[in-house]
Amino acid sequence: MTDIAPRRVDIVFHAVGRVRRDVREPNAPQDIETLRATPARIVIEKAYADALLGVEPGSDLLVLTYLDRATRDVLSVHPRGDSTRPIRGVFATRSPDRPNPIGVTSVRVLAVEGLSLEVTGLDAVGGTPVLDLKSHSESFDSPYRAGGV
Amino acid sequence: MTDIAPRRVDIVFHAVGRVRRDVREPNAPQDIETLRATPARIVIEKAYADALLGVEPGSDLLVLTYLDRATRDVLSVHPRGDSTRPIRGVFATRSPDRPNPIGVTSVRVLAVEGLSLEVTGLDAVGGTPVLDLKSHSESFDSPYRAGGV
């Protein structure tokens, strides 16, 4: 068994779109449910139009975002910013602050107009770069249990 | 309403760890359940040790991986490589081939030994760079429904 040599290789992505909504400043953790309940738009860049085929009203998607306001050198936090909760490593939380700040959030598509999706469920603020959209999958997104869900 | 100017800004991440398992070649889609049922290891780099505090046997995590064998200029596919299924945009699928090939898969932690996690549920092959681990969240990972799950 050999050790894995630490190789600091750059992994480079480009936004495929952006979140558009009025709220542009990150909210306190306790306001996230309000933000999610408020419809937002995801505008996809023209170059990726063909990737939207089959995304339609009623689709359940995972949205992957680049949390560009997050702090990347944070390794442990009080969950939800609540100092009464014991410190946990960010890999055991959903903190936006983490080494690779990628947000994963399920949304429901309300409407599709060309490159613009209206969704509910999104917790990202306006201007946030979108990295990926995926169809929701019970198999990949629910807690894994051997032998099936 | 102004258009979003296309800005091709590099978004750079670095692997926080790597998948270690014997299978190193991508499987056919129909073999994924076998791969997931077979325990695998995720080895985190020493610099991120503190981010693991609270990750323990029984934890349900989402693992975000960089699918480094994927094809990034694919925008539409036959889902699961099945040519009898109609073409869909990759944003309506879980295809590994997509502009920003980030895998999202739920796993269950079986054991933690220092920087090494033994997990089941992982569909990534050996050598795959790991971008992030997150605690599973019913709220963020289940289909979004206004008014709560």
C-alpha cells in the first residue's frame, strides 16, 4: 500500500449560468427557508442550451453552485452559525464555508422560458455562478442503504 | 432587464482527497449498483484533517467528486447509455459526461481510521479526486416541496 502523494493539481470549471434574484446578500442561516420558498431564476448561457432538453416544469433538479462569497480556509464551524452547537468539521455539515465551496440544493422547476428556469427551493443569492444541474435521483441523493432503498 | 454578459472566469478547486479501490476503470451503467454495494475508501489529505471532525461510522454523506474521465463537451445523451431511450440534455440526467463533471453520490460511512473513510454507496472508481464531503440533508437533498417535506 503506497501513500497518495499530495498533488496540488488545479481543477478548473466554468459557470454554465447564474442565479438571478433580488436578494444578493447571503442571509442568516435561519432565513434560508424563506429564501428557498421564494421563486428565483437560473439563467443558462447560450452555449449550453442543448443541455436543457428535457428540463421542464415539475422537474426536480439538484443545482450545483459555486459559493463565491464563502471562506475557503474554514475547516470547522458551529453548525448553522449557532455557537451553542458543538464545533464540527465542515465535511460533517452543510456550511457554505469549506475548502471547495460547492453548493448542492434540490429545486423544483416551475417554468422554462428559453434559457431561463424559474425554480423554488434555491438557497443561493443573486449573481451566484451555477456549475451544474442534475436530475434528482432517489438512488444517488437519498441515504445509501445496501440492498436498495 | 439586462443580459448576463458571458464571462469565462476560471473557477479553481483542488482535490481534498481521493478514492481508493481496486476498480479503476469506469463501469457500464448497469454495473453501478454492484460498484456502489462494494466498500471503497476515501483518503483525505492531511491538510484537511480538521474538516473530518464529526464524520463517524453511520454518517450519511454526499460525496462530490471530479469525474476526471468524463467528456466535457457532451450536452445531450441517451440516458444510461441506452440507445432505446430518447436523447436528453445532460442537465436532465445524471450522466457523468457534462460541462462541469462533478459527481454527487450519497454514501454511508462504515469506518473512520485517521484520514481514511471506509464507505458503501460510492460509484466512483479508484483514483477519482474528491472535491467535497457534506452531511446528507433531507431538506437540501430530497425533492423540494414548498411548505416543507
